[in-house]
Amino acid sequence: MASVAFAQEYNASLFGDGDRFERKAHVALTDSALRRVYVAETNAGGLASFVSLRPGQYSLEITKTGFDNLRILSNTLAVWDQQRLAAQLKLSAGTTSVTVTAQPESVSTTVS
């Protein structure tokens, strides 16, 4: 019988512009070996939690509209680790968006 060891938990606390917590940010934690992605959304306190993770290498990506994406490419979780990341999202410098709305031109089918 194989035994499985789990890292206890991983928490990410997010701050936006200033000292306020950022809620409703998308957080993706990826197990690098298994390529399994765990997703969460930050709560009103800016916290996203992942529990019962297996030990190993993980990458983290945090996204929210209006802010630059935050990526941490390599983080190691050991057996029984309880890690906490406090990060600050930076306001995006801006994005360019182009919306095209076109009306078809009228074509006359009568001969004059």
C-alpha cells in the first residue's frame, strides 16, 4: 500500500492599490509535477486558501481586471508546511481595447 503525504496548506493574502484587501481576484496554484491546477477566488479579506496539497513544486498566478498579473514561478511545499504569501497587486498601466461596430451598407437593387 502506498502512503501519501500532504502539505498542510497554502494561503495567499492580496492587497490592491494602497492598504486595502483585494477581493474577487482569481488565484491559480499549479502543481508543477502533476500539472494539476487548483483555483480559488479571494474573499472580502483578500485571502485565498488551498488545503491538503501534496508536497512538491508549485507555481502561483493571480489575476484581476485592472491590475497587472502576478506570477510566482517556483515555490516548494514540504510535508506539513503552512505557507502564507502576502502580495500587493499593482494597478495596470492600462490596456488598449478596440471595439468595432459596423452596420452593413445599404445596397440598392433597383435599376435607374
